Amino acid sequence: MGNRKTTEKLVFIALLVALSVVLGIIDRFLSSFAPAQGVRIGLANIVILTGLYYLRFTESLLLIVLKSLLVGLLIGGLVTFTIGFPGTLLSFLVMYTLLATVKNKVSLVGISVAGGIAHNIGQIIVLTIYYGIGAIFNLFWLIPIGIGTGMFVGYVVSVLRKYLDKGQVFKTITQKDEKSIFLEQLINEE
């Protein structure tokens, strides 16, 4: 049983990394039609938030690092990576903390919105180092966009999670045993 779970988890992580890279490339292409530079839907974040929901800290961290490195190598560059990765890391830490502490009190939409805002703040911190304090003013338009894309990503993950929880694929990862379900019900009743 343990060997199957380990294998299934590795396959799950590999699929999430591959899917997040493909969605990141599609997202980059779609962003070329955006009216402002750096505006993205965040399609890869659908995969990242799904991974955060089902995986442990180190596995989730591995997922975001691999996704960031691969997308950075394939379509970005060193500058793109150094601007994007701190935002990704901050977003990951915020969303993981929220999932670990208030998972049953805040929806996945709320967690995703918090992650979107954190990502924008992380990027602006790096841009401030590169270009000076004036980069902070980009938050006036980035945060509303981050809220909108965070709502979209959170909604999609909420729907996707329902199907993953019911499905037969990755059963050892997505389906909870009776004890976990009982504990969640007790927490929700409080």
C-alpha cells in the first residue's frame, strides 16, 4: 500500500508540474494580448492551488520550484525568473499558511485571492529593487487584477476539487478516509 501511494504521489506531482508548465506557456501567450505588461490570468495557478490542497509542504514547494524553473527556462529569462519567482514564493507561503490554518473557514476563492495579491506584492518588491520606489504605484492596478484572477482561479479549483475527491484517479491522494471526514465534520460544526 505504501509503495503504491508513493508512486501515485510522484506521478501526481509530475503531472501537476507538466500541466502547470503548459498552462504557464499558454498564459504567457494570452498575456501578449493584454493592454498592460505583466497582466496574466494565472492559469498555472489552478494547478498550483490544486497541488497545495492535496500535497504536503515540501511536495508543494517542489511543485512551484519546478514549475518556476521550467517556465523560466522555456519562455522567460533570468530577469523574468528573478521578478516572478519571489512573487510565486510569497504567494505559495500565504496560500499554504491559509490552507493549513483556516482551510475550513475561508473558501478556496478567498485563499486564491490572497495568493494573487501576495504574488503581486512579491513582484513589486523585486521591481522596486530594480527600478526604484516608483514601481510601487503599479499595485494600484495590479491588485484589482489579482483579485479578479484570484477569484477565477479559486472558483475553478473549487469545482475541480469536487471531481478529484469523487474520482478514481489518484485515490490515495484525493480521497479521505472515514476518520478524516469525521474530523472535518466536527471542525465544521464548531
